[in-house]
Amino acid sequence: LEKPFACSHADATYLINLAKDLNLFLMEGMWTRFFPAVEQARRLALGIPSLSSPSDTDSDADAEKKKGMIGEIVQVYSDFNFNASDSEEYPASFVYNHNLGGGASFLVAPYPIAAVRLFSPQNDPDEIKAVGQMDVATGVDLQATMLLNFPPMGSVSPALNANDKEESTPKLPGAGAAIVSCGLLGESEEETVVLGTKGRMKICTPGHCPSKIVVNVKGEGRGNSEGGKVYEYPVPDETEEIRAAGGYFYPNSPGLSYEAAAVTRCIAAGKIEAPQYKWSETLTNMRVIDEIRSQLNVEPL
């Protein structure tokens, strides 16, 4: 199902339960999760083995060696803003039509919310704060900035040995904050930056369909770096037929093939959900979107 998966958490729950009852494959079309660059970001930050098996990422053994190369993840920033009026007529377009699911929270927010959730796969936010702007004439939200707080998972271990720098660093497993920006008014850089205790990682623009990530490892002392590494994964070339038809409308669209191949493998194996983007994540993200819309006073559908 194209994003947004549904118009409310309740509707999303209904659809997922229906898929379970009918034993049918169902997935929100978050194609970002299938890009090799995103697979590599997940592997290097979390040490999770490849889910799509892209041939040009590090091997699982290499990824395991680099696991936690940026340390404990403490903050994530992700933005996706564009000027919808470049292609959509105001107020006639569905983008600005409340009854047709218009607005930034439905049409844009799923991307950066999913981006920050990639790095907290087992921990849901316990606090959600949103500010933004509504269009009074149409009733849709035009832009928003959200703060998500993720609580620690389990008990927090105090430092036991003040002489051991690793042990004397505060430990908050699973805890962190995420800042998410989405909008239909102006074009942002569209990146996802992951901040860890030992460095940082950037999923480069365009963040929803990336071909490059950059990792910088922190050096000894404040402000020092041990250097960075760039990982690049060019998307497939357009075919002759696609070029003859005028090409794609949006950047890196050939990368849709990653999602198509993965879904094909899931269905062939009899799976009804994809490991790259599980129903639990879709439900959490729909809960976040419900809360954003409520705090911005968008009328529910």
C-alpha cells in the first residue's frame, strides 16, 4: 500500500488483521528500506545482517566487525520537505484536499519517521511533541517539526570503574531523541543524520532513495576525528524503454526494483510481511502520525 498506509492507526490495525485472517502479503510501500545504502547503514549502526542481500554491501562478517562503529545511538535527525506547488495546483490538487488524505503528515512524514525508527527497531517513542502550520482554507497541515523521545530499554548500568573510559561513559541502552521535519512549502536538504557516542553517520540526499552514506568515527577528545568512510551504491540504470518513454519523474526511481525484488522473494517464500518493514513499525508510525495531527488540530478523517 502506498504511503500513508492508512488514515489512522485504527484503520491500519484493521487492514493488518485482515491480512492475517486471509493469510495475504501486506506491506506499506516504504521503498527506502530496500536500498543497499540503507541496508548498509542498518548493518553498520546496529549489526543486523542483510535483509535484502544486496551483493555490493559489506559481508555480514565485515559488518559484524564494524558493529557499533558509531557507538550507542543517542540522536537521529531526518528531514523531508519540498515545495508541492512546483507540481501541484493549489488548492485543487489532492495534496491540499483534507478529505482525500492531503497534508504533510500523511504525504511526507512517513518517510522521515521511518528513517529515525530504523535506528530504534525495538523501542517505541514514549513522548511525541509536534509544532507546525495549518492551512485554514483547506484544513490540511502544510509543515511540521516533531520531537520523539525514546526511553532506555531495561536497567541503566552505572559506571563501575572511573579509570576505564568505556565503563565511565553513561549507558542508556535504547534511549535517545529524534527530530523529524516534513513539509510542503520549501525544499530541504533531505538527509538523515545518526549521532552516536563514538561518531556519526549520514544517509545522504535524497534521503528517501539514497545511494550514499558517510560515516565519521570520533577521535580521542572533543572535536577530533579518526576520519570518515564513504559508501556508495549507484542505483540501476534506466532501461532503453524507460528513456524512450521520457524517463522517470523523480530521482533514483530505478531503485524501486530493490523493493520489487524483495517483495517477490517474500511472496515466493509464503511470507505475509516483509522483514525490512514489519507491520509493527507501520502501526507505531501511524500512532505517531495520529498524534502529530492531533497536536496540530487537523480534523480526523
